[in-house]
Amino acid sequence: MAQNKVITGKVTDKKDGSPLIGVSVVTAVGAQGGTITATDGSYKISVPANTASLTFTYVGFLNATVPLNGRTTIDVQMAEANRALNEVVVIGYGTQKVKDATGSVATLSTKDFNKGVISTPDQLLQGRISGVQVTPSSGEPGAGATIAIRGAGSLRANDAPLYVVDGIPIDNSGGTTGSYGVGAGSSSARNPLSFLNPADIENISVLKDASSAAIYGSRGANGVILITTRKGRKGQGIQFSSNTSVSSPAKRYDVLGRDAFLKAVAAVGANAGPVADGGVDYGGNTDWQKEIFRTSVSQNYNLSLGGASKDNTGSFRASFGYDNQQGIVKNSSLKRLNGRINASQSFLNDRLKFDLQSTYSNVKDQFAPVTNNAGFNGSLIGAAIQLNPTAPVFDAQGRYFDINGYNDAGYPNGNSFRNPVSLLNQLDDRDNINRFLNNLTVTLKLFGGIYYKGNFGADISRGQRKAFYDPKIVGFTDAIGIKQINYPSPTGNGTAIITHNEVSNYTTEHTLNYDKKWKDGSSITALAGYSYQTFKNFARNDFGFGTSTAGVLVKNYDDFKTHLPYPVGDSSSYKLQSYFARVNYSYKDRYIVTGTIRRDGSSRFGDNHKYGNFPAVAVKWRITNEEFMPKGGLFDDLSLRLNYGKTGNQEIPDLGSQNLWQYINFPGTSTAQLHQNNPDLKWQSNITYGAGLDFSIINGRLNGSVDYFHKSIKDLLFRQDLPQPTAAPQLYRNLDGDVINQGVEVGLNFAAVQGKDFSWDVAYNMTFISNTLKNFKNYIVTGNIDGQGLSGAYAQLITNGVPLYTFNMPNYAGLDKNGFGIYPQGIDVPSLQGSPNPKFTASLTNNFNYKNWSFSFFLNAATGFYIYNNTANAFFYKGNLLSGRNVTKDVAATNESPLNSGEVSTRFLEKGDFLRLSNATLGYTFPIKSNAIKTLRVSLTGQNLFLITNYSGLDPEVNTDKQRNDVASKGIDYTSYPKARIFTLGVNASF
């Protein structure tokens, strides 16, 4: 008999060289016996002397048959059969392979991000992930956004997810606050995430269900978005990118020009003659939208240097970025300067490692006077769309035209028909924000698979916003009421408002981690941790009145003659203390169980309910690894997931559960109790459960997932107005009721063509979702509606049995023969109408590659929701013509009577369904044969290329903040900053 021989070697992952544990090594496919690889990937097998080859098999990898050719040492690199399953995703406090993930986690890398002009990280993922709806408040550079992960869930304004950047939970209140109203309404603050440079982001993970988000406890109630920045790697070298963009309004309001306006005025029986004869014709011909909109040019530059040591014990990446984004409304822009360093270094044979992430950002915003709640005079856009087109920009003396003229002192008289160009040029509103985000991580390997990790983070923001009003600005004649004192209006005096905002967030976290793998493919990972965070917010407003030099715009606070005696503002702080643990156990790579528990304590609650417990459990069954599943069958992977979890919400103001008093010491000392204590105030809880099915077929060319989810929000946090007279007007309490979000998510990825020169990849996702409020015994109104004669009006109702923010208003059935509105149930009888929450969202991405060329396009859509067109309600009805105000061509063409009133009704409630070509990119990569230049690519990107919708406003993806009494609103459009159509030429190079 022939003698046996011993073969040894090591099996590693071809992608990254990591050892593969539990690889089967046999003498032939289907052979009995053999061996498996150890924890370091090594193996040892005794085979007959005449054995010609060995076969290596491993779940998720392509089989490898290797000839011996007389060798006794065989090292093998195995290639993934399905790379998607073995991709690593970022989860809370660690990473995990996709195939081991038990919760609902979606990940985007740089190739998946939206391209073009990107102000904030949320724009990178807008429309790209099922179950995640990103609705920008407007098209303003750096505008805030409403992000709902698996549906809306809170009655209060803060329904935002938690953002975690490189392991540090950041504060969403960084930056500056919105503008302080002085007669043209107030505006929302810009997006607090604008300090992050999108070019520094490597991937974004979204933890959608409670089983994955529960590790963050109270802060994960609205979902978690994990942002990982780019690190240094071998051979990275120098990378440079430059982009130049041209933007223009995608749509304008179709209002009347001079001749059509005068004809329409005459048609309603008003005097369309010259002003001297009592008419409305001022003799000019002005396109007011043309005066305020522009074709803007934006620029972006990024430079980075990165690398790693030969033995991978150290790495670094340093980056610098500059953005200058001009808005399509004149005098609006965002300028951002970023510097970032990511570095790591290992010591003591990789037993000790330090990681540093440090970011500095300076953001300078310039604001056009576009506000959320201006009255009938309007802020910039409201003034432009209703202003008489016969009015000139300047009068005969070269002053900004004012319909009511100027007084003997040379100041405007008017308080109506504000001159939009005056608003742009006689109001200077800018901010300057410096933000520092620093994180130091220490990792120490102890013994037996146990290691310690410490995180120390600091997020510090310092912002200042300055607004200066020229004393000759047109249309601001009302006094300003501040702390029971009336101060003079900007027109005729000049006004300065300075807003200071200082935010700091310090994080300390300690975790012990355990990682163990067995030869049969089983494994366990566990962590236990402690976290402590402190948050401080200091805000104040300073006011100045009356410029020291009469009639001159000054931009120095000290040059105003009168100042508010004391700053107006508040400082606040709160603390979070948390204990948490997680265990993930995988049995033979078939059955995977994850259990999580977190205990959070918040200083915002009283002693009775200061701490909350948030558990979660999830299981996964990898069906394809069962023996009854045929090998080489249809499925490369088939897995079933089940999950349950609870998270909490503590989004009430600091000291919300305590007695809170306000002291005013000017003009005299007075006190008032703002709200009373409630020791029984407790955490709002989010309880979710769901199931998911993951699959992969055709060697990973088609893979996807289907998820069902059910989310219930209980113990709703709410600010309750108390019947008067009482000691305090308000109380924070928990309301009974359940906000139910349930739905189905589908995500598919298909490598349709995989040729040598040509490839075509398709990604599709869709979400079906319903939102209902149950077991609710209250009746809450919200959604303020602005406009002449609409004081106190609202459009939305929160009540039992319907979705949150359901529209509630009289039913409008058109015009009668006399041009008056028909209200079948009565003009003062509101009824429940549609919801602003989409029932269906979807997106489709196609990526094509042919040799050195690439082309991609991205479509997204939403249906089953309504938008209330407050802009039309305020400005677009025929009665405005009697006052010499402009309307749209559609309104002028109706038989509406000019005496018809414009109440809140379904007349202005419209379906928001849309399909948008959001993004398309054509690129070419040059075949470089140079030692100096590694890669060179040019690209042309278009954003917002077309929109199909029946909505009559500028864009249905809009959400003007119209909250009422601290209750959020949704789906209302009021003179919002329009969206742009953008074309970007980009160059990327590496050296």
C-alpha cells in the first residue's frame, strides 16, 4: 500500500488576507473525512500518496480545487461567492458582516451616495434607503431637513434620528438659531450637520429597527444614522477633487406680467389706470421674480493625503475642503472650510492601539429674508410673487420704490407691498459658526479574546448670527415687542440683532469586548459598556435700535444709539448616564441570536422615572446552511430574521419635569412661572417588532431583502396648557395613546450584466407604510396657516383613529355661477381630509459601465400624501387684484368673484404624488500610464433634472415649519425657498 503524506498550509480571504476559520479541506468534492481550518486559518491533513489535489469549501466562498504537484505546503486564497454577504457594516459600538446581521441595518458607501452639490450628509442618502424619508424644509443651501425612519412618531417638533460620527453621538443643536422676527416672520435654523464635509464620509449605516438601535437606548428612539469617515490606507497617496456647479430655479410662480395684470384688474371692476387717476398702474414693468432669483455658480475643492505603514501598525489621513455654494435666491450662500485628521497607531505587537479623529469646520451662511410665518406683507418670496408688476424697483429719485412714498425726513412711509429688492439689499443677515469634533479611542487587548475600548469625545460649536436693517428699508413700520417693551421699527430707525449660540457635548465611554470563534463555525461576540454625556447650550440675543448716523446702514452693534438693557436668552444643560450590554451568538453559522439591554438615566426627568430600561432581541436563521438545503441550488443565501426591541425618547426641554420660573429685570422686576414640576413624567417609549427575509441567488448577482415592521410609540411626551388661572400656564406630561407605524420594505440589487467591457447594475427599493394614532383621548390642533385674514388659522388635527398631522378643514367643491366658493358641509365645518405622510416611496438606480465610461441615473417617487399650499391660500385668489396685488394666470382665468373669501379649505389641499429624476452622472476615467498620476476622472452630474407632479406649487418635497404650541406640523408649503436644477462638472485625481 502506498504511504500517506501530510499536507499543511493556511487559508485566507483573497480580499483582505484575513484567516478563514472552519474551511473544509477534503481530497475531492463530496469526499468524506478531511479536516477544517483552525482559528488562524491553518490546516493539517494526511492524504494517500497518490492524491492529486485538495478541495477547499466554505460557506459564502467559491470552492477551490488546488493541484498538489508534489508540494506538501499549500496556501490558498479563497474568493467570495457573494461579496454582498461578506461586506462589513457598521453597527452600534462595532462592525459586523452582513450575513451575521440580525437587525435591520442599511449601508451606503461612496458609490451609492447622491452626487453633485451636497450641503449636508442627509442629502447623500435622500431616497436611497427603504423606510427612510428625507424631506428638506426648502431648497436653501444647508437647509434643515425632516428625517423619518419608518414613519413619524412624535407630537413634538424633535423627531430627528441620532447621528453618530466615528462612534461619537453628536448634538443636533449645533450652529445658530433661526432669525428673530421683526415684522417679516422668523426663519428656521440651517442644518446643524452642515459642518461635516460630505467628501470625508466613507459610508453611512442606518439602524432602522429597535433591535439594532436599542444599543443607543433613549437616543435611538427615532433611529440611528452612523457616519464613518475615511481612514488612511496603504498606497492612498494624494487625492484631489474639484467641482464647479451652475444652478437655476427649477420652477417659478406663473404670475401675471404687466399687461395681463392690468387687464385682470380691469376685469374685476377695479381701476387699471395710472396711479394719478386713482388706478394701480405705476408705469413700470418689473418681473419681480427675476429681480430676486439668479443663476448661481458654486465651487467645491477637496485635497487629502493618506497612507499606512508597511506592517499596518499605523495609518493617517489628512484632508482639507472648501465649499462656496451660492443660492438661487440672491444674497444667499453657504461657505464651508473643513480640516480633518484621522490617525491610528498600534504598539506592543498590536496589543495597544490609539485612534484619533479630529475635525474643525468653519461655516459662514448668508441669509436672504425668506421666512416661515410672514403675514400678508410677506417676506422676500411672498412680496415678490404678489407685488404689482407695474411698480418699478426705484423711484424717480433713485430710492427703492415705496408705494406710499417717503416722508419729509426721507424715510419710506409704507407698510405694505414690500419692495423685494429693498429686502435683499437693505437687510444684511449672516452667521459664522466654528465647530470642533474630536474623538480619541484607546483599544487594549487583554487576554482570551477580551479587549477594552475607551472613547473620549468633544463636540463644541460656537456660532454668531448678525442681522442689520437699513433705516431706509421699505415696509417695516410696526413696533417690535421684546419682553413687554415696544421698541421702534426698522424702517426709519435701523435695527441690529445679534444671536449667540454656544453648544458643547462631552462623551466618555468604556466598553469591554469579547470575541471567540470555534472550528465548527460557531462564534460569540459580547460587549458591556458605560457611557456618560454632558450637554450644555448657551444662547442669547442682543438688540440695537437707531443708527448713530441717520439714514445709513451700519454693521456694527456699537453704532446703534439704543440697546436692550440685558441680553435675551437662556442657558441649559442636561446629562445622560448609561449602562449597556450586547451578546451575539452564532451556532455553526446557522442560528444567530443577538440580545441587547441598555439602562439610561436622564437629568431631564424627575426622580420617579429618571432611569429607563431598553431591551431588544433578534434572531436569524440561515436556512441555506441547513443540511436539507441542496448544495448548488437556487439560493446562495436564504435567511429569516425576527426582532423585537424597545427604545426611549427624552426629547423635552432641559428641566422639563421641574418648576421653571422666568425673571425679567427690565423695565422693572417681574417673575412668572413657565411650567410646573411633574415628578411622574416618564420616558416616551418606542416598541417595535418585525420580520425580514434576506436572499441571494445566481452567485450573488441578485440579492435583496423584504422586511415587515410594526412600531408603536407610547407615553407621548407633550406640553399641556393648563386652565387659567393657575400658578403655571403649562405642564409637561405623558399622553395616553399609541402612534402605530407599520409597513413593508423591499430592497433589491441586481448585477444585470457582468461583461469584460460592459456591466449594468440595478438597485431598487420601495416602502409601503401606514401611520395611525390609536387609543388617544385628546384633540390637538397644529399647522399654522398665514395670510391676510387668517390670524389664528390652522390646518391639521391630531386625534384618534387617523394618521398624525391629518389635515382638518372645510370641504371645498368649486365655485358657483356667481364665483363664490361652494362648501357642501358649511364654510365653518371642518372635516378630516388627507395625510401628509406618504403611503408609498420608491427609488430606482441604474449604473452602466463601458470600458472607461460610466453612466448612472437615480429616480425617486412618493405617492399617497397631500400638501397644503399655504402660499396659494395667502396670495392666489382673485380678491387680491382689488388691492393691486398680483395673482397667477390660473387664478385670473377663473370666474371667481373678487369678493370671494380665502378661508382654509380643501381648495388649497393638493396631492403631492411625484416622480423625480434626482440625479444623473456621466463620467470618464482616463487610461493613465504615469508614475506621477494614478487616476484621473471627469464627470458631469445633473440634479433635479425633471419632476412629474400635479402639485401646483414649486415642489411637493417641502416642509415649512408651521408648528403650533410646540406641536410639530408636516406637509405645509409657505413661500419656501425654491429647489434648484443643478449641473456640476467634476474632476477627481489621485497621485
